[in-house]
Amino acid sequence: MTQTTRSLITALALAIAVTAPASAQTRELLNSSYDIARELFADYNTLFKAHWKEQTGETVTIRQSHAGSSKQARAILQGLKADVVTYNQVTDVNILAERGRLIPTDWADRLPNNSSPYYSTMAFLVREGNPKDIDNWDDLVREDVDLIMPNPKTSGNARYTFLAAMGYAQQRFGDDPERIDAFLSDLLERVQVFDSGGRGSTTTFVERGLGDVLLTFESEVNNIATLHPDQRFEVVVPEVSFRAEFPVTMIDANVEANGTEDLARAYLEHLYSTEAQRLLAGFNYRVHDDTVQAENADRFPDVELLSVEEIAGSWDNAMEIFASGGRLDQLQRR
């Protein structure tokens, strides 16, 4: 073998060694999500990976990052390279456009239902036998009732709860701001523990045994009751509550840098498929798919779901409530 031939073989071997790992490399997607969605997206990721493999032949890895959605949004602004977000509050997505300029301002128009593939409302989880006889929002402000909920400063979950209570108070007290504020102040005073996120509140109520009522998403209270049959929790869904949408979007700046735009888009679009909507309903979320709605009609009670516009006029107005020195702070100082 000549020196030239040996050199060619060596060069070819080096080329194979360099290129083979790249061609076999598995692409990765990072989903930044809200606090109580761990189990949901663990199952959805399995579903999507099988779908993507069937459609493209490509194997992908999907990683999750979970915390209160406001905290997650701040992490992205500070450099977390998430490809997609699946949050529980519109404003936590808006901030990525308005402050970070990472997505277009019209992001909500890119997918159906304002880019919200599923939604929920707020409900109460009470202990076996409902010993405090909790039926509606009024029962939560009694002096013998201790509440557990996340902190509205850090949790979209808790903001929805506050707005739901506010909507109820507006209906009950009409144009009487003093009575509305007194009701909301009493409600906040009854909170025994303000955790930073929804999952922390679940732990406080279920594992630490604190509180008489856990205030969180309807989906979460139903999931807890199913996962802990030995504790015989009971679910109470008030007749008036808040329409809690769960917005999703890809982070344009990040998917361009990561080379994952096609993957990220498909990941979010598949949430609207019938099989994914069935999975979401299985986690006790309300969905838009007509077939899945019909299949689960007996599982979701009729509730008057108020929008943020009906309660506060807009999300901008609503967020002023939770700002430093805003209405929430004023109510807690009463």
C-alpha cells in the first residue's frame, strides 16, 4: 500500500469519525411549563415522540422545565433556551414578546382558540366528608375555614383564583366596591399558607395536611382526588368561576438558533389532535375537540366561566392588581 493510499484511507476514516455522531445525533426540545403540569407533559411527550417517529422516522428527546409560569417566563428572559412554552397565563407569554422580543406580538393568532389548546377553571378540594360544609365562595371567608393557595405574586394559578373570587364578588355585591374589597380581603386573610406555585400548595394540603380547602385548578383537584383515594378528598366546583386558558407558543428566537422550528411547531399543533385532546381530558382539562367533549360531557359540570375582560376589563388591568403597591397589596394590608 502506497503512502498516498494510506493517507486517503486515514482521511476517510477521520471524516467518518467526525460526521457519524452528527448524523446520528438526536434532536432535543425544551418545554418550559407551569408548576403542576409535570405528569401531563410526561405523558404527552411519550405520545408526541411516537407520533413524530411515525411521521418522520426521527427520534427526539424532550426535556421539561417546571415552576410557576411567571417564574418560568423570567427564566427565559434571563437566558433559558426553551423551544416552546406551555403556560397557564396569557401575560406570561406576552412578556416574552413585549420585554424580550423573543416572539411576535401576534403569537396568539398562530394556533386555534387564541393558541390555547385546552382550558380549565378554579375549584376547591376539601377533606373527607366536607367537614366545613364548603359549597361556594362565601363559605371560604368564614373564620373557621383555613385556605391553601399559591401566591398571586408568583403564580398564574393563584391569579386565576383571585380573579374568580373577584368575579363572584362583583356578581354578588354589584356596584359596591367597598363590599367587594371586604370580601376579597377576608378571603386573603383566611389563607394559611401562600406557596410560590400550585404544586407547592398541593404538597402543603395533601402531604403536610394543612388547611381545610385547597384552591387551585379544577384539573388539579380532580387529579389529586384520583391519585390519593385513601384520603377520600372531595371536589367542589362553584357555579361561577374564571375561564382559565392555557396558552402555548414556540420561542422564535430560540428555535431558530436551535434548529428546532419544525419540531416545535409540530409539538404544539399536535396538542389539538383528537388523541392529545383525549389525553388532556384524561388529566381533567376541558378541551375544544367536539368528539372528546361529547365523550366527557358528564365529567365537567356546567359552570358560568367569566373572562378576564368581564372581570377586569383586560389583562393589563388585571395585572395592575398584582403589581407592587397594587390592589392585592392594599387588600392584604386592610
